[in-house]
Amino acid sequence: MENVVELFSKLEGALKLFLQNTLTREKDKFEPRNQSGVKLFTCGPSVYNLPHIGNYRTYLFEDILERTLEALGYRVKRMINFTDIEDKAVSEAKSLGLKSLSKLTRPNEEQFFKDAAALGIRLPEKIPRSSASVDQAVYLICRLLEQGQAYWHQGDVFFDPLSFEGFGKLYGLDMSRWPDHKIRFRKDTYPGQRWNLGDFILWHGKKEGDPFVWETRIGSGRPAWNIQDPAMISEHLGFELDICCGGLDNLYRHHDYNIAVMESLSKTTLAPYWLHGEHLLVDGIKMSKSKGNIVYPEDLFRKGWTSEFLRFFLLSVHYRSGLNLNSATIDKAWSKFTRLQSLTDKFQKEESITEKMSLPENSSLAETFLNGALVHLADDLDVPSTVMFLIKSLEQFQALKLDGLLNRDDQNRILSALTRLDRVLGFVCGTNRICR
């Protein structure tokens, strides 16, 4: 068996965070813009309906990012938002005969809070809603109109992407495909992973029969989705962030739209680091209402899943790799999950067989163990590698313990390290248990 201290020494060194950056296409060392703290924006749910487990996979990798940043010593100011006045919310409320959007969205928000708590997703104290940032959206639109980058057309306001140098840089859009004639896209969102090559909407002017409008200095109407995030971000975090995150779907149109709006106004980079999580499939198929295969956390809880295992499962594959919900991946995740928890249980409960003096090199064992785990997490939030590191380490700790080569102080220090790692991962110490 490889000496446990030799195993950890291979991983020692300065703990630097490296993130696979969508913007640069490189794994970049993270450096905050300001040493006073990290500003982190994570796209929240569109609350016209309930978030599904694919959405929660994204929120979980963002949760791990925030916790890893803090474990590495950064102070994090995180924002997550509710999108509650987009086209889909308006359409759904109309179809249900509701006179208030909040009657549609608030129950979904409450379920989000419930699910997030069950999954151990830590949320900011305040979550902005797009419906509460209409004035800020109008302010941004007015500035873009003054700059000539936005314009009125038939009662709506559109943004001309050609007015922003570098449009499409996050996705890597081939601008040679841009049409020679003017094309406008009036909807907030469009289906599929496709690009709308044309001008995108910022403001929906009041239309006949539209019950959901705001009275503003630019008239009656409502802000489009593509100005809602910039409004909330600028109002609550400012125009300069450190990291922006979201699901892969946001890489098509939405995030480049946000960049174009924000950087047109600020004349500076919105965020130097962008992270995008891959899809979760069900039996190899993307979830959709039309296919009837959308899975919500409550569906799995009713089948006997614990919230802790669901958290583990959604993190069991690296966030930049696709995850498939099927019997094979469930069994594989369950095997690792139960192995990790069993090893933690044994290490907490079992006494040493003999009482021998601790190995001299064990004095820094807990520290090197903690640093070793954090090195894996700091490598682009590699939770699966961290789990394997923990399993291998605990196996060796158990062997040392049974040989009487870990004294009580050694064991307590290792348990303390496990507790600290559990604060990041959320599934190390077991349901309703602590490591010490």
C-alpha cells in the first residue's frame, strides 16, 4: 500500500483555483478583480413553471463554486435572480386566466426555496425579481437609445448587435453569417440551440389585450428578457463582475445579449470568467413537456431517494460533462455514495485495535488531507475526482487506525477536516450526522 503521506505530498502546493473559462476556451487561473471580494452572478430560474432536476444540476455546481471560493479564503457576494415577467410567464398566466403574474410565479418560487433547502443549495438572503427592476430596465434602455444602439420600431425597442464590437464573442459566433438586410426578433426566447441572426428585443410596448404592463417614462409595456438580467445585475452588483454562470442553454443568445447590453453601457468587461454547465438527460433524451419526461426533485423523493443522494448524483459527473439519468448511472453513483458514507461511519465509530504511538509524520496528516481534497476541487470544481480522493484516503486512514498508528488527536483532526469538506460538498458526513 502506498504510504499515505507520500500520496498527499504529491498534491501539496499553493491552492489556486482554475476554471474552464467559456470566454477564453482555456482553463484559467482565477484572479479576482478586487481583493475585497468576488462578485458572482448565477442565472436563476424562470418561475413561470417549476425548476426540474436539470436546472438543479446547474444550481448545484454554482453552489459548489461559491463554497469552494470561500474554502480558499475568498469573500463572495453572490446574486441569483428570479425571472418572472418573460413571455412564457405572460402566456402561462393568460392561459390560466390569472390577473396577476405573482399568482403564477410565487408558488413556483416557494417550491424552489423548498427544493434548494432539501438539496443543500445555499441562497443569498435576497433574490431580486425582474418585476422589481422595471425602472432600472427602462433606465438602461433610455441610455442605449441615447447612444443609438437601441431604436424604436412599431412600439417596441430593439438592440442592434452590429453596434457592439465583439458581439457573439462568448459563444464564438461567426459574424460572416450575419444577413445583409434588417431582421428583428420580437420574442423573449426561441426554442432550441440556435442563433437569431438579427436585432433582439429590449422592450415590449403595450399590445391590445395584454394585461401585464407597467407605466413608465417610455410608455406602457414591459421589459424583454434580454434587458431583465442586465437591469438586476447592474442594480444589485454593478457593471463589473468576476464570474458569471449558467446552463449551456444560456450560451446560445442570452449571455452574449447580456454582454452586449452591459458592456455597451459600461465600456468595460462584464466578467472575465464564464462557466456553463452541461445538460442532464433522461434515458439519453433531453427533458421537455412534449416528451413527458421532465423529472422534478419531488418525483425522486417519492421513489425513496434521499435529498443527500440526489445532491450527490447531480454532482457525480463533472459539471461540464453531460449526465444521463438511467439505471446504470444511478447504480454507479449509489455505489460511490454508500462507499463514502460507510467509510466515514467506520472512521467515526470504530476504535483502534491496539494502542500504539502515532507515526511521527502524522502530525500534518489532516492538513495535507484537507489541502489534497481542495486541490481537486480547485481544479475546475472536479467533484468526482474529489470523491475518489476521499474514498482512497479514508481507506488508508482506516488501515492506519486499525493498526493503532493514529492516536485520538490524529483522528479528531481528520474528522475536523472531513467536517470542513462537508461544508463544501454537502454529502461527506451523512444525513443528520456530523463528523465529530
